[in-house]
Amino acid sequence: MRHLRFLWLLIAVSSLALPLTALAKDSRTLEFAAGEVNATWEGHGTISMQKQQGGILLSTTGTGFILTRQVLDIFPQAGSITVSTDLGTELYFVWIYADDPDKRPYDVGISVPGGKRVTVPFSLSQHRQWYDKPMQFGLVLPPKTTILLHRIELTQWNFAERLLSGLKALWTFDAERPYSINFVWGPQIAWNPAAIKDLYAYLPPIFTSVTYALNIFLLLCFMVIAAFVFLRGNPQDRRKRFLRLALPILLAGWVFLDVRMGSEFISWVAWDYRTYIAAPANLKTFRDRDRFYDFAAFAVPYVFDRQTYVFFADREWPFLGNMRYLSYPAIPGIAYDRDDTWIVFNRPDITVDEQGRVTIGGEAVSLPGRVLGRFDESSFVFRTYQKPILPPPPPAP
Amino acid sequence: MTNFLVLLIGIAVPGALCWLSLLLLEGRHPVLTRAERIVWALTLGPTLFTFIAFLSHVLGLTRLTLVGFLLPNIVVALLLGAGAWTSGVLRSGWNTPLPASLSPDTAPRWVRLGVLLLCIWTGVKLLAGAIDLFGVPTYWDDSFNNWNMRGKMFFVTERIELTIPVGNQIVQTEGGVSSYPPALPLVKTWLSDLRGSWEEPLVNGVHLLWFLGLLGSFFLLLRRSFSRTVSLLGASLLASLPLLLIQGTNPYADVFLASHLFLSIACLLGAGRSTTTEELSSWLKLLGFTLGLLLFTKNEATVLYAPLLILLAFWLLLGKKRTGMITQQQFTRVAGLCAIILALLALPWLAFKWLNGLTFGNAKSISGMTLSFNPLVVRAIWYHLSHEPNWLLLPLVLPLVLILSGKRAWELPEGLLTVFVVVSILAQFLLFALLAPLATEAIMQTGLSRGLLHVVPVALLLVILLVRQLLLETEKK
């Protein structure tokens, strides 16, 4: 008993020490601000590099590379870049291995939003080609890109932290999306915080499927049980003995996946409840449709006595079909040479000019009329003063 | 609150009509328990109710108005009521024996507690799903392009419309979603007629009925062979399948089909387990009835499930004849009765389809499709079954249990389920892999997941029955 107590004490002390080691995240920062540059960089392709106070201004006409041969003393699982750019752009973190005879550049895409000193994390560990410290690494810029690069940071986490990330990833849920009615990706495993952010960003996900891992694990368990049961004991009841051992493991796996997926399902409902069902009228948004349903409720009464009307939204799917259902028997269309009522959703390029005409990209496309109701800056209902006259049909061939 | 009341009345009225129909079909030899008859009636009722209204409408007798729905159904209900009263089946129906009483609960306390926790968890998920179903707008493509759209069209125009305006001056003619049976849209039309307006919570909320109906009938079928604890565990396992839960709590038609299909399977299994000719006859009449209504749910029923179920019924009857349980004369009589009931329900819709040039595929006509093998389909199926938890661990367990059971899995009566599950899954995989226009349905996991969804309740039932068989029986040398 005393030995057991000592063992428990040892475990308790070790577990207290665990968070201290877990905090030992190791990073290497590559600075680009004037006077702080700590690596040698070279440009390849059609790229111009200009030192500035806060970083290095990179500008391309074609595809451009900025690479360093800096030796890494850590093997990072993820990184981040800090840049300033007026427009959002897609950059790539790129690396080349010394032992690769072809010197192929492998890369990871990084979506950078526009803004000042934006830090964007990216994960490396899930990429099959990221298996060793590279000989060269850096960034690739697509043609006609201008950015001010401030910093690149590469990070290595220790085992305990990666384990914690894995657990967090396991309980990170996908959102309810248009594909969710047909399939669910289920839990994915990622081993660093940057990867968790992108867990469901790729279709299909590029991480390890927990469902697959569980299937393999259970299959191996069943094989071990089968070997144990079928080689020993009474052959008369070996299938029964197999089931008695296998069923509890199977049920445990089933309930685990059920709890995980059921929680994801409930998280969807909670999200819908917060953002739509219980949200104040002017703040209701719904999944990927934004404020469409509130807009439709606002706009449909204006066409209750119309058979057809003109409808424009920022994209045809799913808004055309959804609007057609909501406004039926009034049918949306593009016949602005025949219909007098326009319903416009989320189209900043469609406005009403000083003569009271609807313009698309600055070009007038309707007869004069007035806005019957405005939902927001880019969504409104418009009606012409006069009903457009249908042009004569083309002569028969 | 008004929507909720209308929903209750809107499913209770068809339910009562269907309850009477089931009682009459069983006749003097009832085979369903009281609870089963109620759950079956509520599940099948709206389909029967809309079928009668559809028939009256296409014959030019009524429009799709409140009166148009009620009048023909009242006439049928009066006829059925008179039949039930004179034949005395009302009395025999109440005296149905309870086979469940044969399975007492012997599970240890901790097992019962575990199952209770699972049931509470299932209840929480169902409640969450119901909140979403009643509270959010129509979001999914097939809901606003097909099921809800057609229901709204029928409600506004008061007639069956086969031409659907898509928008942008495009009009969809008979080849598209109009080829789907109108039962589900008509249920929505009926509820809206009863309410007096088209209400989203009402027309979407009704879908919960078929999910609860499926869970209820699954539980009650298990209850025939198992204790309450095991039956509740089985129903919880069914509700735990993520894609079934998602589809069951959204306004889609596949759980609607699955609930009807499961009842047809239950009839087939009941017929397989029957020990007297009278019992067999009752089950086969019910099979004809459920199968006829199944054809009125979705096209997959016509092209795949119904032919397979008919073949299985013949296999079963031939087996019964071979063992001497029924004579040739009895064979002809029970098969004939089943066929007549099926034809009465199936022919009007099939004739309507044929007369109006509607397709027989899943919104795509299967005639004239070219054959070409697509390896991407195999990859998509593998990914769907092994990497995604759509059906939790069922894709792993089903083949494992079939292998363990060996030949016994294919013996009657459980063999009926085995053949159905294996053939319908493989047939769908083959159709997706070989018919070029259908390949996309597998690669995008649309038709693939829905096809599997129809079959998984039967597959889970089969797994539970085979595991029981394996645990109870000692292996033979």
C-alpha cells in the first residue's frame, strides 16, 4: 500500500510539472523591419524588394519568390506571417529540401486579408511534404501583388502541447453548411493551434479523420480478440465469446462518436438559436445566407400582386430558387424590359441614379421610378413609374 | 401555438383513417399490437390521406382545397367504418396479444442506467432538432426547389401542377422534380389548407412525425423480441446515426421514405415469422398496403425497393409452401390479396406518371443512360463509409456481423433482411459506378447518402437481430 501511495504522489507531482514544460513553446522569428533583419534573403522571379522602416516592400509583375537559406535549429509545426496590404491576396509559404535532386518547391497557401500589420497563422505539420528541416524557405507571391512584409514566425510545440491541441481539435466542430444535409466530415485531428483554425477549411479536410482512425483501431482490436478467442477455449462457442469481448469495445466507440457528433449537432442548433431564432429583428443572420431571409420577408409584400419581377442578388445560387419559393406565385427573373418591380439583394454595384433609373455598374438599365423600400445600403425594392413596354418579337425566320 | 394545434389535427385525422384501414386489413386475425397500430397509422396516415385526395383530384372530382381533401377522405372513412362495424374487427383489434410481454427486463441495474442516460441524450438531440425544424426558414435546395415549392404551388393553384417556373424565365417541365410522387407536397398543402395560409413552421415541422414514427416503429419491432432496455438501446442507436438525425429534423423526403420502407420490411419479417396461415395472410395484406403507399413517397421505391420486396415476398411464400405451412391454394389466395391491395394503391400513381410522361428515375430518367465505369465513385463510397461518421460504426459492424453469422444470416426469416440490405446497397453502388449521369450523385455524396439512409434502419435492425442470434445460439460443429 505504501508503494502505491508513493506512486500516486509521484504522478501528482509530475502532473503539476507538466504545464511548466508545456509552456516551452519554441519559436524562431525572422524580422524584416529596418535594422532588425536577421537572415539573408534573395529574390527570384519578377519581384522587386525595397527596404522600408517597418519591413520590406515586395512587389511582383509575374510570380516572385523571396527565399532564405537560414538554418533552422527547430522543426516547426506551424508559422505565421505579419504583412500589410491594401487588397486581400493569396501568398504561399514555400520550402525546398537539400536532398531533393530536383529542388522542387513545396508550398502551403496563406489567405491574407487586406489591412495593416495583419498576422495570419498557417499550419505545416499536416502536409505530407513537410517532413524535415528545409534547406531553403520563404514566400511565393502571385503576379501583380504588393505587400509590406513585417515578420515570419515559425513555431515548434512540445509533446504535451501537441497532445492538448489534438484533444482540442477532437472537440472542434464544423459549422452547418450546405453539404451537411448529405454528409458530415466528423472529428479531425490536428496537432497545433494553427491547424485547428483550418480544420474544416479544406474540402475534403486534409487532416487525419478520427472516424477512420477509430475504425482501424477497432478492426485491430477485433483481430486481437479473434486471435485470442479462436485459438483458445471451446470451439463450440467461440463466436459468442468473440462478441462478448468485442461488443463492449464497439459500444464504447459508438457512444464516443455519438457524443461527439451529437454535440456538433447541438452546437449547430445553438448557433441558429443565437444568430437567428432569438436574435433581434435587425440583427438576424442565417448560416451562409447572411440577412437574406429577413430581406425576403421585407421585400415579398411588394410583389404580392405581381406575376413576375426583376431580381438581382450577389450570386444566383441559392438566392434565385429560395426567393422564387418565398415570393411564389410572383416569380423572379431578369426581364427588366417587361417588369416594373426590382428586388435587389446585396448588390453594391446596383444603384438608383439622379434621374431615378436603376444602374448596374454605372449604366442605366431601367425606366425612371422610385425606391419603394430600402433594406440596407445595397438591398432595396424599386418600381418604375411606367410599366415597361415589351419590344416587338423578332420577325419569324 | 396555432401552427402546433393545426399540426396535431392535421396528423390525427389521417392517422385515424389509417388506423381504421390497418384494422380492416388485419381483419379477424390482428397481428399488430395496439401501440404498433397507432404508430403505424400516424406514420402512414398522411400518405394514405393525400393519396385519396390525389385520386379524387386527378379523376376531376375535387380541387386541392380543404373540402377537396376532406370530402373524399370522409367518404372513404365512412365506408371503412361501416365495414369495420359490420365485420366486428373493432372488437378483435382491441384484443391484440402483446408479444412483448414474452421478453421481461433482466438487464442489470447499471445497464438500465446506461440506457436511460442514452435515452436522455437522444431526447436532448431530438428536442434540439425540433427547435431548429420549427424555428428556422427553408434553407436546403431540395426543400425550396421541390418538396416545399410544389406544396406551395398546389396550395396556391389548388391543383396538381407539373410545370414549375424556376425563375429567370426558365420553366421546368415534366422531366424534373414533378416526376417525384406528390404525397409529401400534398401533406404540406393539406396542412396549409387546414391552417388557411402557408406557414413555414407548419410545413417544415411535420417532418418530425416521420422521424419519430421511424424511431417508434423500430422500438416496437425490437420489443417483439427483446426487453424494454434492449429495445430502447436499439432505438437510441438508430437515433444516434448523425445523418439520419440531420435528415430527420430537416424538411427532406428521405426519412419520409425510410419510415415507410421500414414498415414494409416489418411486414415482410412478420410474414416470415408467422406460424399460421391467418397470421401470414394478415401480414401480407399489410405488406401490400405499406408497399402501395411506399410507391407514393419517392421514385427510389418504384425502381428499386418495391421490386426487391415483391421478389422477397415470393421467396418467402415459396419457402412456406415448400415446408408445407401453406398449400398451393392458400399461396394463391394470400399472394393474390397482397397483389390486389398493392395494385389498388400503386396503379393510379403509376398510370398518372405514364400518362403524363413523368420519368421513373431519381429526378433523372434511368432509361437511355450510358454505361461507363467511374473509379471516382468507388473512392467516394469508401471515403463516405470509412472516413466520415455519417453512420457512426455501422459500416464496420454490418459486414463483421454478416461474416460472423455465416450461412445463418441468409436463412429465413432474418435472411429476408440480409438479402434486402445487401442487394439494395450493392445495387445502388453499381448504379452509381456504372451509369454515368448518376456518378455525380455518389461523388458529391448526394444520392449516395440518401440511398444509404433509406436502408440503414433495416441494416441496424439486421445487426441487432443477428447479434442476438449469435449470443443465444451455440455453434454447431
